Amino acid sequence: MAGDSRRNGVVPAVALAACDALGGGAGVGAGAGSSSSSSGGGCDSGGGDAAARPYRPPWTRGRVVEVAAAATSVVKLLLGAASFGLPWAFARAGVGVSAAMVVALGGLSAYTIQLLLDTRRRLAAGAASPPPPPPLRAADGGAASVAAAAGVHGAPPPLTAATPLLLHCDSGDAEAPPPGAPRPAAPPSPPAALAGTDADYATMAAAALGPPAGAYVRLATCVSCVGACAGYVAFIAGVLVAVAPEPAPSPRRVMAALLPLFVLVSQVRGWSHLAAASLAGNAAFAVAVCCVVAAAWPRLGGGSAAAAAASAAASGLSTPGTVAPWATPGSWAVAFGPTAFLFTIHYVAVPLASTVSVAGDFERLVLPFAFGLCVAVNVAFAVVCAVAYAGVGVADNIFRNVLGDAATGGRPLVLVVAAGVCVDLLFTYTLLLAAAREYAEKALFGDAPAANAAAANARPPPRSRRWAEAALRAGLAATTVAVAAAVPHFARLTSLAGGVSDASLAFVLPPLMAAAVRRRGRAAAAGTLATAVGGGMGGVGTAGKLPRPDCAEAALVTLAAAGGGLALVAVSQTLAPAAGGAAAG
């Protein structure tokens, strides 16, 4: 029977089409001639063919440099000013639940970045494949019409998942549809609108979930960037207030004095000349972490109540308290916002993955190493600082505790490190605000004129546009200062930014996008198969209808719902007044 089927050529061709539609494209892609290695008319997925196995390039110096550079970049993104706000969240929410949340959200953030990268590959593959042709009619001669369409008498055309046939596999004879019957609709194709693998987050969201999702990603990115920049303004103002001589000015007065500086740096258009200063600022940040840990370590043994009260009065923080070892009722979710703010690098990680040329290295090597290291560092740093300064009240920026400490606050090294951290945050402010102002400029003024070598003869933008862009950037800088003045609390600003916008970008949208692309891909495969075998499958996977969600899609949607719900709880607890104790108001 199998030999008759091979000679006839019809049933094996349909089997190959079905195999390709169900994911066995590796064996089919090798050609119909390779099917002789498999028994009967079955599908060869390519697992037994050594030539079909994915090629893994050797570890060359260039590959090592790429992976190391990408890992360094991710670590730089994850270890930032938000780490100085984590001790406040640990002190208010409880050490145990906060540490567990950092570990869980760190791993979940790395997973959702992998989901985004997989979604980008699926979307690019769907955009690169041509649309399926209309189904061939077999009304005049059954299989002979199929052979005639191929241009070779007696041989079927090469079949893929995009070549549906109206054939009935039960009898082996072609069965024509009723006269005048409409042609079946083409199976749904994966979302297009991606021309390559370098699409940004907003373009991917628009392709997977529709244009409103892309617009939301741009809006949420702007809100996140403005909130982060406002947090940096509050951080710098808090450090300056801590080192100012008595009587110290209020944080809002310092912010007002710094407004012209922030407006000035918002006008910067090029970033290459800031590389050396940014590298020096990163070194100062690493030294700052060491200084804070060195100052906090002696306090872990516990001091006298009089010394704690004197230090609390000198630093102007809350009354002495204790840190809950596990969780604080009513505030257990406060650590969610700062942690989400810390680990939301998705709109940067997507283009950063393109710098690694070997497919899979970023997901298998860079993300586990970078997130594992940063989770361990942040948990250890936050636990040590929250426990050490519980007796004097943990500040919103733990550096204020060190600067206000009578034993360490006046040391020259601490002052120099504080200045270096502020300079680093000033450059980070400039770079981070660029994302928000680019989205705003494109929405208000359209695409900027090209500035590359190919457009050397292009006319420069008119003066009116340059003035409008300058005014917009100054307005964004003033907005960040106004937000910081309204909420002059670094940890609360990062918590709100993390709970309002970053949570949706990191934990809600990526699972929804992955579920949507996966479901539409299954619908396309099921529709192609149903068209290829006609009614022999009992109408399963009819073209034009989406199949029911499978377990993986249901799990992804549940993950998105859980992330959104936890973000709402965290925002409500962050806005609630503190219950007192170890965290300073």
C-alpha cells in the first residue's frame, strides 16, 4: 500500500504538507527525496539527520567579546540608583517577602525578555514568508490537474505549509467542490509589519496586539522615563541637602535651584562625548556601594539605644524601629515597585540582543548570568542596609543614612563618592530623558530629517522646528522637577514608576504578545492543514477561525493578569501612609 501511494504521488504530497504544517518542516525542507529514509509515508522531523541539526559555531575571540560586552551592558542597566532605594522597601515590607520578591521578579523579568525575543523572531518569520496562494481546484481530472499546475506531467508540485490543496485523503481520488461554491478563505497569517529582526518594543506590540498596544508602549515608556528622571532629581537633591551646612535648605528649594541645570542637559543631542564621564560615574557608583556596606557593617552587631537615638536626631530620619524578619501586614507588596523599576530593561534589552551574532547566546548565557549576579548583589545589599540602619530609620535613599551618620558622614572619601554618584545620575538623566523626548518629538513634529551620509544634501530642519524641539525638551525637564517636588521621595518615585508603567512593560504585555502570536501561528498551521486534507479531519482547524487557547497560552495570560494585579496592590500600599518603624517617611 505504501509503494502504491508513493507511485501515485498524491497522498505522500499531502502527508508532507501536513508534516510541514504541524512543525515537521526540518525534514520536509530537505526535499521529497529524503523521505525514503523514513518508514512508510511518515514525517521526518529532521531529528535523525545530522545535516538538519542546528550549527553551533565555535567559541572564537569575537564571540567571547560579544557575549562579555552584552553581559556587561545588562549588568550596568540592572545595577543603578534604584539599588539605593531597595533598603527602604525591605525595611517597610519585611526582609523575607522582599528578598523573595526580588528573586522572583528578577527571574520573571529575564523570562519575559526571552518571550519578547521569541515573539520578535516569530513576527519576523511571519513577515518574511509570502502569503499563501489561493487553493487549487481539482475539478478537472483530480490529481492530474495538480500535476499540470506543477508543469510536470504525472508528478505533484513541491508542497509546503503555504500550499493548500482541496484533496480528500480517504479514497485517494480528488473530490471537487460543488459548482459555484466559494473558495475557502486563506488561513490566518501571523501578524506582519516587521521587516527584520531589529524592530523595537512598540513596533512588536503593534504587530502582535494591534496599533493601540504600540501606542501604549510608547506612552508607558515616556511615563517610565519621566518618573525615573524625577527620581534622579530627588536623589541628587537629597544628597545635596544631606551634605549642606546648617541650616540645610529644603529639598524643593534645591530642586528649584537645579532646574536650569536639568534644562541645559536636556538640550544635549549627541552622546559620544559623554562616554568617558559616564564610565567614571559607573566606577563612582561601584565605590559608593562599597562605602555604604562598609559604613553599615559595624552596625549589624547592634549599638546602644542612646547612640541610635543620637544618630537618628543628627540625620533627621524617623524614630528608631525594627525590621520585620518576614513580612509587614499591610505593606508586604511595597517592594514590588522598586524591584519592577530595577529590572524593567525590556525596551533596551530587545535591541541589545541584536549585538550578539550567535542566536541563543543572549538568552542562554547573557541573561542568566547578568540577572543572577544582580539579584544576588541587590538582595545582599538591601538586607545588610535595612537591618543595619533599622535603629535610626532607613532613608528613601540609603546614601543619606551614610552622609547623616556622625561617624562616616564627614569623611572626604564619602563626600567625593557622593559627588561622583550625582554626576553619574546627571548623565543617566540625560540619556534616559532622550527616549521620552524622541517619542514626544515624533508624535508632535513627525520624523526628524535624516542626518546620515546618504542624506548629506538634505535640507536642515527649519529654525521653527529646532526652537519647538528645544521648548519641548525644556518642558520635559521642568516636568521631571515638578514631579520630584510633588513627591520628594526617591524610593516612592521609583516604586510608583515601577508599579504604574514598568510592571505593564515587563510582566503584562510580553506574555500577552507571546500568547497572541502563538495562537495565531497555531491558527495558521491548523487552517493550512484543514485546507490541505479537505474535510477528512472533520473540520478541525477550519481556516479563518482561531483555535481555543492551549495550556501554554492560558498560563501566559494568567501570568499577565497576576502581574497586573500585584502591581495594583503594590501601588495602593505605596500610596498608603507608612505604619511607622524602620522606614523613614
